[in-house]
Amino acid sequence: MAKTIVTKQHDTGITFVDTPTIDGVVVPPANLLGSALTFLLKSSDGTIALKQTAVINADGTFSYSPVPSDVAQTGKFNQEWEVVYPNAKILTFPNNGYNVVKIIADLG
């Protein structure tokens, strides 16, 4: 299910976390074994794109901890997680849209 995350520019003390679901049903962790995960972020106009390796946790959740360059620009971004299964098939989460990440300016 798509969600909205708000963070501030330059904040790297956060971790993006998500639970993969298909039609509202949580994907069992066993179904993700051996898969590779990527965190994807793109501005609404497509000018800023980010593709970074992310982690599938033991409980089946996804996580990604940003580095400074990931949160350097303010704006509204579409975000998704791309799973590549051992058989090379791909599935993207959320499967019903995008998560929205809003990076707002800090005052410092």
C-alpha cells in the first residue's frame, strides 16, 4: 500500500522502511529469500533519480538508510522498491502506485 514519508533535507538519521504487500496481503519473508532489493526514488518531473541497493530484513520488511547525497535536494519524489527474484523475475512494491517522499528544507 502506498504511503507518504516526510523528512528534512540532509537528515541521514532516518531509515526508509516498508512492508511488501500484494493486494493488501503481506508477502511472506520466505518468498523473498535469495532476492535482491533496490530503493528507487525519482522526482515528479523525472529530473532527479536515485537507485540504491536496499535490504530485505529477516522479518520480510524492506529498509534503506540514505546517505547525504540522497537527501540533498528538496522536493516531492515518487519512491518504489524493486525486487529481483533468484529466477530473474521482477516485482515492484507498492504494486498499486508509488510511495511519496517529501524532502523539506532544513533551517540550518
